[in-house]
Amino acid sequence: MTSVLLFDVMSTLVYDPIKREIPEYFGLSLEQLYERKHPTAWIDFERGNISEKTFFHLYFPNHSEPIDSGLRRVLFDSYRWLDGMESLLAELNDRDLEIHSLSNYPIWFEIIERKLKLSRFLQWTFVSCRTGFRKPDEQAYLHAISTLGVRAEDCLFVDDRPVNCEAAQKLGVESIVFEGADHLASKLSRRELLKSPR
């Protein structure tokens, strides 16, 4: 029986500004932003291997002005709960379920917490910039299982990316591909983790 819920954060609980707001801040389209992408900077930033300052230097070496404070304001303004997910997480929390993050994200998760207070409902236990492990690397899941001292079959993982869910399932962690709050609520209700579907 499920005793631990593991939630991805970006595009599962929280809106990700990478598609619009971040490119707009730099005066680029999303395609242009990806075209200039440094081959390892984002991954290293998410793993906590490099600082925010180093990340920006690698990604935008010719940018003449400091960009960290301006972008942080854009991020703060852009982060928001996805429709229905705040109330769903609150209901799960009210049922005394153990809920943890399992997220690929850099230190910017602190901005999300400052604005949205996800810690009301979950623990920021497994964020890649802290653990050094990124999904779908199996170590991301094994580290979580080991740290929590539970079995793989005791966990339920929710993520918007099928590849991440498939990697978890290979290790025995039951997974749900996130397709919206109503779809997730229905899946959780069938597992008797919520009182009733919405």
C-alpha cells in the first residue's frame, strides 16, 4: 500500500516559465534560447555543480549587464500553481500522507517556495540541486527510496514526463503521468488516496 507520494514540481505542480517568460526576458524566442544553449550548463546548474553566476556566464557569455536579479523577479512573478493542484495537494496533506518533492531543478526552487509555500503540503526533500541526481537517472529514485527507508512499492511517483515515470516503474515505483488535476484526482481516488474523484 502506498505510504509515500513523490511529486515532480515543474509542469506538475507549478507553471514553468521556460516556454514564454524566460525567453521574453532575453528578447528571444524559445527556439533561439535553445539554439544558444550551452551543452552542459543547465544540467550542471540543476545538479548543483555550478553556481547561478557561473550558469549565466556559460549560457550568456556576451551579456554585458547583470541578469540574475532581473530574471529572479521574472521567475517570482511567473511561478503559479497549476489549476487545481494547490487544493489537491492540500487534500492529500489533510489525509496525513507523507509527501516529498522529486524534482529536477536548480536553486530557483527557493523562489517557488518563497512565493507559493509548497512546504505547507510537501517536503522539499529531493531536488536535484541538493541531491546531485536528475531524473530519469535511476539514482534519483534509488536515493529517495534509500533516504526514506521505504520499499519501492511503498511509493507513488507523479511526473508530467513519461520518460521519468517509465524509469521509476522499472525500479518498482508505481507512477502516474500527470495530465491535469482532474485526471490525477481520479487516479488517486481509485487508489483510495483521495476521498472521491472531482
